[in-house]
Amino acid sequence: MQREHEAQAKHDEMVGSIARDFVKKGFRVKADIEGYERPGMIRGYRPDVIAFKDGQRKIVEVETADTSKTSRAVKQQEAFRAEADNSETTTFTKRVAK
């Protein structure tokens, strides 16, 4: 399911904000928005943000109200959570843009 234009803008704004916050904290960041290197696929899905620092990897997925409960979003979150659960150095966070 694709987001409506306004929801996509809110999504991208939040992705950018999260990426900038990580950069300020000294992380190397990949983000699925213009201006950043695009993250690679994880278990068949591309996360919105991946941040790396001191051997740690943080995966962040941003959803909007119209996509938060879709089957694709749920499967994607399960994949990222499983990736984090199988690694002592990886965490996963879901954020919802409003």
C-alpha cells in the first residue's frame, strides 16, 4: 500500500529527523530518503534508517497511520525484530509519524 502524499511527507520528515539526530550523536547513518546512502535489505525488506557506532547497529522503521497495521508493515517489523533478536549488537525501533 502506498502512502498518500501528505502522509509520505510526514514519513520522510521523521526519517530525516531521526537520521540527523543519529549523525549529531556520531553515528554513521544510512537512510531511505534523498541525501543519504540507501540502507541495504534486511531479511527481504529495506529499513528507513540504519545507524552504526562502536559496533552497535540500530534499525529504525517509520510508519504512518495509513500503513502502520498493513500486513506488509507487520511482516517488515517482524523481520527487523527477528534480526535484532538474533544479534547482541542490533536494536530495532518502530516509530509512527503523525
